[in-house]
Amino acid sequence: MRRPFFLARPNDVSEPRFYIETDLAVGAIADLPASVAHHAAHVLRLRDGDAVVLFNGRGGEFKGRLAKRGKQVELAGHAAVERESPVAVTLVQAWIATDKLEWVVEKAIELGVARIVLAATRRSVVRLDPARLARRIERLREIAIAACCQCGRNRVPSIVAFDDLASALADAGAGATGVALQPDALRSLVDIAATTPGPIAIAVGPEGGFDRDEFALLQRAGFQLARLGPRVLRTETAGLAAVAALQATTGDFA
């Protein structure tokens, strides 16, 4: 059974948060999409008058109360709060198995990545035609939105996909320090991030890793090889561990 998206309750004491793609303004009445209204009423068991929070990804969040049998929200106030990390991290993730990729997207959003770039690589086990690709990206966007609702972010990171690694690297590396994880690299990820402040793009290979030619391509694209400890991490672990390390040293975990 697929879990619902677009909303979540951050914890037991916070107001439920809902994402809707519409203009929001204090004093206005916002219509909830049918899926959101259904979840609010029948899953969260909310009733008219209950406090909720809405955001539309354009900055800040709006506090309000449910009305009209849970189908609308009366917006009473706006908070210009942002929960974005001071270090802008783009995760370049090779296409991997669906369950692993969905896990990576969800947790990367919670950890604060600014953007996710997906790339087809030689050892990627997933190959998608244009129609399936569009559906997969939409699914991942739903996961990203749900993660933002849960963790309190008010801006939804973008997710883009490329059918070749070179294009993905050119997109992700523009204006950023690019790194590719490799256990025997001479420099550590933390050291590179500390000495080259600014946006950073982390490239993570598929289940079988980048091949030799792809590592050469990464270096030609300006990506530095970086180690993250002495152990070989799985693809679904490597990117998340790298983001957590950056948040702990140069980001908002510090």
C-alpha cells in the first residue's frame, strides 16, 4: 500500500503541515486539494478549528485553522521562517534500484540537501524510457514534498534527471566544488569542504560504483576525489553519510 504524500505531522506536539501549490496570503482562505483534505480528516482525524500549517515552497509558512469540513484553511498569520542549511549541497546520485533511490531522496531532503541530480551511469541497473522517467520523477517529487512536511522545510529541493553522467556533472558542478567519493582518495571530504567554502556537489555511483572511465570523466569535469572514512559504503549510504558529515562540520549540525 502506497503511503500518502504532500503532508505529515512533524511530531506529536506540532501542528500538521501541508504543502499546496497555490498563492497564500494572510487573511485568505485556501482550498485544500482533495487528497490533502481526505488525509487531514480521515487519517489525522482533524476537525474544523484545528490548527494547521501550510507552505507553498516560496518561502515561510502560514498558520491557520481548518474550516468547511476540513476542505479549507483560514490563514491567520505568516512566519518568515526558513530551515535551509547554510551549506548548499547538490547530491549527484546515479540511478539505483527504486526502493534504495526513494530512501536516498527522502533522507537527503531531511538532512538538508539543496538539490538532487540523477544520472544514468554504465553500471546503473535502472533504464527508463521517457514516459516512465516522467512518472518516476513525479513520484520522487512527492517523496521530497512529504519529507519537507515532516522535517519542517519550507522550500522543496528540485529533482532533475539526465541520461548521461557528463550532462549531470556539468549541471551540478556549475558554480560548486565537485567531489566524488572514493575510499583511497588522498583528501577527505571534510577537508575539501573546509578549505573551499561555498556550494558543493557530491557524486555517488550506482551499486557497482563508477567505472574507471567515469572516474576520469569526473576529474575532467573538475570533480575532486574525496574519502569519507576507510570503509566502502553502499550507494544508499554514501551520499547520506557525506551530507551528514558536511552538516556536522560546515552546516547546521555544527
